[in-house]
Amino acid sequence: MKYVDTKVVFREVPDEITLAINISGCPVNCPGCHSSYLTQDIGEILDESSLNGLITANPGITCVSFMGGDADPAYIRSLALYVRRQHQKIKTCWYSGRNMENARPVLDALDFIKVGPFVEELGPLDCSTTNQRFYRVTEHGLVDWTDRFWKTIL
């Protein structure tokens, strides 16, 4: 598995300072995807060593989000479990373009998950018409947090 770049972001996971890792080799190919370059097999190897380096280089983060990785959910799970073992205070998230059935085997390693392919006419996660869902993973099950992304007009 390879990653193309990283960014520290504040909106991808509510209430968290998140290191978003953009993973290449996406097999989903959603029409209208804003990151279509991630379908290519490009970037640097993402393994425990490089992940540790990325986390160490970004002090103050409270969450690591794997943005993609749908080609190998088991590998995403192993990286998320590594974060839990080595950086216990940092939460884990996975942005997957697949449905929940494909993502279910990874849930035990995550604190958050976004599932669903991008469907242009339904809009992204911050539109109330989106088909994508964002969940907080708890010991009692999934809590839908999707509406926390929706824009409200005051």
C-alpha cells in the first residue's frame, strides 16, 4: 500500500485534529471524485515504520485517518491496530468508498468510519442528500454522526 501525501485537517473527523493520509490505488473509481489521482499506483510505501514517522512528525494530532485503502481493508486494519498499540491516545478513522459490509471486518480497529462511494448527484458528506455515512464506532455499536457535517443556516 502506498500513500501520496498527508495533511493535518480539522473537518474530516469532528472534534479531532486529524492527520489525513491519502492512499493511492483506489479501486472504487467514483465518477466525479475530487481525488481521482488516487486511483493510480503512486506514492511512497505506507507501513508501520513510515506511519510512525508521519505521526511523530505531526505532534498534537488526536486522530489518524486513512483516506482510501479500499484495495486492502485487512492492511488498513493492521495499520489502525498498530496506531492503537503504539500511540494509545490517538484515535483511528477510515474513509472508505465501499459499503459497510466491506468495512465491517475493520471496525474493531477504528474509532470512526466513513462509508459509501461518492455519488455526484447526491453530494459529498457535507450535503444532507449524501448517500455517504460517517459513524463513531463504540463498544455498543455504530453512532451515526453524518449530520455533524451538514451546513446549517442561521
